[in-house]
Amino acid sequence: MRHLLLPFLMCLSLQAQDPTAEAILSKHLAARGGVARLKAVDSIRITGVQVLTPSPIEIPMVIEQRRPNLQRVEMNVKGMVEVQTFDGTEGWIRTPWAANKSARPMEPEEIKALTEHDFDTPYLNWKEKGWKAEYLGTVAVEGRTLQKVQVTVSNTESIIGIFDGQTFQEVQRENVYRELGNQVKLMSLFSDYRLVQGMSFPFNTLIRAEYRGRRFKFLVDRVDVNPKLDDQRFAKP
């Protein structure tokens, strides 16, 4: 009996050490505040500062979003505010320092990127979207054990998320997709999670776009959940 139990216990031990991708993503959504609470968010406003590197240029920003996929971004550059809006179908960009100060329509590739953007964390309802998730194992960083999951969105887009093995907050995300005919690898590092109305948000995000050579931080000052945002906020500026 003892010899029969040993392989069985070893099998259980291996299973305990090898969680499924679904289990990790479920724990991550719980750490963010839970599926029900996340789905109850209808609109959000994030106020912060984008810090360009290596030069420490700071650009105040306001990002507004409303379900299902309406967006508005304001960037204040030396007192001049660039506005980007998307009403769910059409998008515009108004740049005050450009020669033509009227709002221009977004390019088809820009529109496509916005229509595929998730209001929520991309991992919410991943199975219902038809995405595939695969557990890639663990990595050790600064004494922490991190869990690695790859989510396949389509033939041309994938997400690799790395999650803290204890809190299950996302600490790193790598997006690979195509934009304007180029393959883009976008790396995001998340830290300084804070609770806002029972949900956790990263207040410090470092982003690197490899093919563009861009690198910047987004430091959040404030998150407003369910602010009143009327349709005009997302119309042509």
C-alpha cells in the first residue's frame, strides 16, 4: 500500500505546483476586485502625468472611457491640449500645434486598434471572447515567484501576462500585435496598486514600444469610477 501511495502523492504534488492558466486569471480578476464589481463599472476617468524618457518631460493627461468602447484622451503640452476622441465607430485627433488645427479623422489602422481595445482588463471574459490561455510556468524576480500566462487573441495578436504568485496582481504584460503594417511589441510594467471603490488599479505604469523606441511612465494621480460622461465628450472635438 505504501508503494502504491507514493506515486499518487507525487502526482498530487506536481499538480499543486503547476496551476492552470484559468486558475491564475481567475485569481487575478479576484485581486482586481472581482468580476461582478469590474462589470458594474460603466465609465472611468484617469488623471495623471506621462513622463517621457530619457528626458524627464512631463505631459499631464486625462483619459476618459465609457462602455462599450467610447474614449477621450487629453494631453497638455506646454498649455496646448491635444484631444483624441472615439465614439465607438469614428475617431478624431485635434492637435493645436499642427499646421491644420482642425480635428482630423483617425486612420483606419488607428480605428481598428481602438475598436479592439478592452474597456476592462483584457482578461475579463477571455473565454467568452474565444481566446486561448496557456500556463508558461514560473519566473523568479527579486525573490518573488511570478506566474506566466500566454493568452492568444488571434493569429496576429497575443498577450503574455506575468502575475505575482502571492497577490496575483499583474506585474508585467507583453502585447504583440500589428499596427500600420508593422509588428509591435508593447511591454508594460505595473506597480503601486491602490484600492478605489473596492477595485485595485496600478498607479505606476512603465511602457516600452520596441519598434518605435519609445519608453515612458504613466503616473496616476486620481481614478474616478463611474463619473458622468455624456456623448458629447466623445464626439468630434
